[in-house]
Amino acid sequence: MLTRQLDSSKPVRIIPLKAFSDNYIWVIFSPEGSKVAVVDPGDSRPVIEFLEENNLVLDSILVTHYHNDHIGGVQALKNRYHCHVYASRHDQLSFTDTELDEGDTISLFDDSYQFSILHLPGHTMGHIGYFCQNLSGHDLKSHSLVFCGDTLFRAGCGRMFEGTPDIFHHSLQKLAQLPPNTLVYCTHEYTLANIAFAKTVEPDNADLLELEENCQKLREQDLETLPSTIDSELKTNPFLRCTESTVIQSAERAQNKSLSDPVETFATIRQLKDNF
């Protein structure tokens, strides 16, 4: 399993560990760098290898939703490191130490980082996100960030397994209203596939075409295309652009009728993506 070593010459605050074919397990470092929290560890092995190789302490685990590729490694990590597990109260997972819902807040590493909880139903009904306003330190000093699991992807969104179009659209709009410079940490490397679909919706979107070129270069070097930003998503992600005339027109062509409701537009392009 490929893991990323710490680079002592450049302070790192958040890095991804690769899992399965396209998952990322995000690692959040404490200010002094000796403790970490991990987000959605679907596999315990890359986390254990990374912790042991770098002599790190696993302080806590943040879970966004109950799908196995996000929680499959949680129990083994908890058994081994006795770390604290945060998860949605809606999912009622047996390993949870603190159940969370919209409006709750948590603190990591002795109150160093404060996260507000967002309830983001749609992919699953219990899905939550972790939003941090102005995470301090190094390259993230001027940014907010959100760990959004499988709700919002770069240039895409998650499949609608349990929600309805209006529920999922509302969750996406909640994310769209975060500060534009918010760093978006989702959990899958789906970017190029999402862009390929987004181009069928908005083939002349210059921001989208530029994004594709930049992300292709990253993937050719086996580098992650994440994190994104809310600003980038508002310019390139069709699922956040359901009031844009170009997106509406694509949805109307697919439905062969006029659409006046953004939720109808969202539902249409989500169905188109399902069959893409």
C-alpha cells in the first residue's frame, strides 16, 4: 500500500492516504505534528502503516457516513489505538463515541481546531460534513475547509442512494453558501470522470475546460486533484449551477420541456449522470 512520508522541510497539515481504487483517507495533523485525526478510514491498513512509519498518535476519527468504504477500518483502528470516534447520530454506528448532528461543534487536539457539523442528507440520509472556519497554520491559514464525504465531489456530486432531489439539492446549496475560499475535501478521486460528464452539460464552460487540463496533468503524475474550493465548484460543477442558463438548457433538452425549478434541473442532470 502506497503511503506518503512526512516532509520535514515543508510543514504539512492535511494529507491523503490512498485506499482501495480511488478513496482518500484524509489525515489531519495536530499543530505540533505528533498527533493526527483521520477522516473516513474505510481501510485500516494504510492508516496503521502511516502511523507506525512516522511514529504518530491517532487521536480521533471523523466519519461522514456509514458506507463500508468509509468505515471499514474504524473498529480495527479504535481497538488498536483507543482513539475517539465521531459520527452521525442518524447512523447509530456501534463504535461511535460522540454522535453528531447539524449545529454541533467538536474540538480536535485540545481545542486547536474547531469543526461545525453540517447535516448533508442525499447520498445517505444521515450523512454529515465537518466544517472548520479559518483553520490556522501554514498553508491553510487563510482558508476554511470542509470534509464532505460523498456529498460534493470535484465537478460532481454523490449518487442519490437515499435522499430525494429536493433534499440533496438543499444539502449541496448548504455547501455552496460556504465561503468561496473554503477548501473542499471529498473522499474519492472521481474528478476526470466528473469533468467528462460536466462537459456534456456545459461544453463551452471555459473554467471547466481549464480545470480539465490542470487535473489531467496532476493525474499523469499520479497526484490527487483535491482539495477543490467552493469558488471552483461554483464555476465548474453542474450540480451547483442549476440556476445557470446553460445548465437549465441542457436539462430541458434532455426532458424535452421547459424547467423553471432548480430542483427539477438538478434531478434531471443527476439522472443523466447516473446513466453516463
